[in-house]
Amino acid sequence: MGCYDAGEMARGWESKSVETQQMETAQGGKSNQSNGRLTPDQLELRRKKEGLLLSRARVLQDLKNARNPRYQQMLQQALAQLESELAALENQ
């Protein structure tokens, strides 16, 4: 049986936490509540945005590695759709 390095896993999760904190900082004081807590609608919007950003990152990585022109075209269409959805969320 092999063992894993828990430190490696912790760093991975830690970077996700840092990414979330940076995103919160970049958003500034967009929360409309004085105590800094987000409303359920704001939390849902954040979850959707984070999911779209993760999907976008995956599509970009796949596009970078894709060699088949048909697959590249499909990925470009997916990227355009994701960016459209992100833009729509930004306008809410």
C-alpha cells in the first residue's frame, strides 16, 4: 500500500481558500449587509460564478492541449457560451 503526502493535499486545498479570499477581496464591499454576510441570493450567484469559472479554466486547458480541429471548434463554442453566462451574471 502506498501512502500519500498530506502536505501536498493541504497545499491544494489551501490554494483554493486563497483563491476564494482573493475573489472576495476583489469584490470589495459588494455585500449589501453591514455585517458582511451574504444573502442566499448572493451566495447562489457566487456559487454559479465559481462553477462557471472552474468550467472555463478546464475548457481553456483542454483547448490548449487539443489537436483535433473539430474538438477545438467545440471547445471554442463551449468557451464562448461560458463567457456569455459569466457576463450575464456580472450584469445581475
